[in-house]
Amino acid sequence: MSNKSSDQGASSDKPQRPPQHQNTQPGVESQMTPQPVSVQPGAKGSDRLLGQVALITGGDSGIGRATALAFAREGADVMIVYLNEHDDAKTTARDIQAMGRRCEIFSGNVGHAKDCEEAIEKIISLFGKLDILVNNAAEQHPCKSILDLEEDKLISTFRTNIFSMFFLTKAALPHLKKSNFASIINTASVTAYRGSPALVDYSATKGAIVSFTRSLSQQLAGDQIRVNAVAPGPIWTPLIPATFPEDKVASFGSDTPLGRPGEPWECAESYVFLASKDASYMTGQTLHPNGGEIING
């Protein structure tokens, strides 16, 4: 089961990366060639999230790692939740601490309510508050036919990708209500809008996340808690070599209008915007860093 997100369909045959594959999800960033770019080159912080505390699931690598680093650049302290990628998580924490911000790590399975409750309890005990919840953890298992879709993988995908958002939001809500500027940001996917024939269950969870975001934003508007989403296109994260065969990994993202996969930092800036006061009049919305695909969402 994976605790990181990026999207995730197969692409055309134009090589973009060396052929590579990892045998186990959620995948390890240190084994990728080339390494994903987690930090925007030359970016400098402007204290847009100064004094805020964020919890990011799947924060050890990929989009979650890039978001954690971008939040820290803008003055936030962070706790990242991950499954079992301990080295990646420690590297992320070390990089954030080198920026002068605080980062704690929590290993758990967000597909289970108890682990989500424990994660919220830990961040409150360590930081005393919670301002931003980023629901980013995900897993995916390609399957050419729904006839071959195994029940355990179907359940696991829904647990990680969408049940976790219910579990974490329920546990976090009493604390978010105490924040002066609270925000929930969910990771959806371009597949929620255009589908993916080999990822029917994954795409269904991402469609559910869009509806979850819209409905929850209306429910929490009276509490001044903003709820938005980011729907990435093909982003170079560990989930890609951990999901697809070598030839698909090599050409991943080449069919976008921009002709390449995105780097994690190119998604992270969407999360920074949505968490900041720059987006104070936005709730129930979805941003689309997807390389130029028009999906009318």
C-alpha cells in the first residue's frame, strides 16, 4: 500500500527517463533515475505560511515531499505521515530542519481509522495545533480488465485513497476549527476527469475525492475552513516506477501538450497557494497542474 500520490497513466512511446521498475509499492525515491526535483530552483520564501502547522500524508517523497519542503520554505512547521519508507521520510525531515523549520515523522497506514487518529493525536501533542491538512496518500494497481480486479486490491485502493480522507478529516476537524486560517487540501488526479482504462478503481477514487472536496467545502464553509484539491497529471514520483513496466516508465508523461512529465515541485506550488491567504476566497475548487491537458473540471 502506498502513502504517496502522483498521477499516473501510461503515455506514448517517446523516451523521457531511463527504463526502470521497482517491485514494491509505494516505491523509494532514492532508487529513481533521475531523482525527482522536489524544490523549485531559485525559489525564496516570503513567509506566506509563517507560524502554521501542517500535516501531509505521503510526505516522505514525491508530491508530498515537495509540498512539505515548499511549506517549510514559506515558514510552516510540518509533520509527514508515511507508510514504511523510513529513509525517504528521514531525508525529508532532515532537509526541512536544515531550512530552520521543524519536521516530525509518523509511520502508519492511513487506510485505517486508528492510525489516522493517532497521527492527529501526535501532531497536537508535539505542536499544540493544526492549521493545514494535506490528504495526499495514494496507491494504484493497473488492471487491464475489471474481470481481473482483485477484491483485496480494490478495497486497499479505496481505503488508502479516499477512506483515509474521511478518517483524517474527522480526527482533525476539532483542531482545525480552532485555527485562525484553516485549510484542507486533497490530492485528486487528472484521471478523475478523463478516466484511465487500466486504472478504473484508482480513477474512481479520484472522482470520489473531487466530490468529497466539493461537498465538504460547503459543509465547512460556515466554520471558515477552506477545502480545495489539486488534480495532478503525470508527475515523476516513486509511484511511477513502482506501478508500471520499464517501457511505460521510460515514456511516462510524453503525451502531454508540454511533452514531458512534471516534477513534484511543479505541483507543490499549487498546495502552497491553496494553503495561503492568497487563496482566501477559494473553496471547493480544484487546480490542474497537468502539462496542458484540458479536462473541463
